[in-house]
Amino acid sequence: MVKLNLAPQEEQVFAEILKNLVADLRMEIADTDSMEFREKLKDRKRLIIRVLESFSAN
């Protein structure tokens, strides 16, 4: 596992970027017709949410 040593301000910026990405993925998932691609996007969204949760756990 990779450990990131981020200053609090850096962590905050990184978390905001990830939150924006999750919001963008929600829109893209809703607009995607391909079921296979939609599932890949959902998997990516779940992974990003886990990363975000790991920030709040620390």
C-alpha cells in the first residue's frame, strides 16, 4: 500500500478534487448507455469514495 504524507492543506485540496471527480462520475454514469462501461464507472466511483473515506479515518 502506498502512503501519502500530505500537509493538512494538501489533503484538503486532494479531497476536494476527488469529491469533484465523484460528482462528475455520477453525471457520466447517468448519461452512459453502455452497461459494461457504466459498471466500470461505478467501480471507479466506489474506489474513489474509499480513498476519500481513508482521509477521514486518519
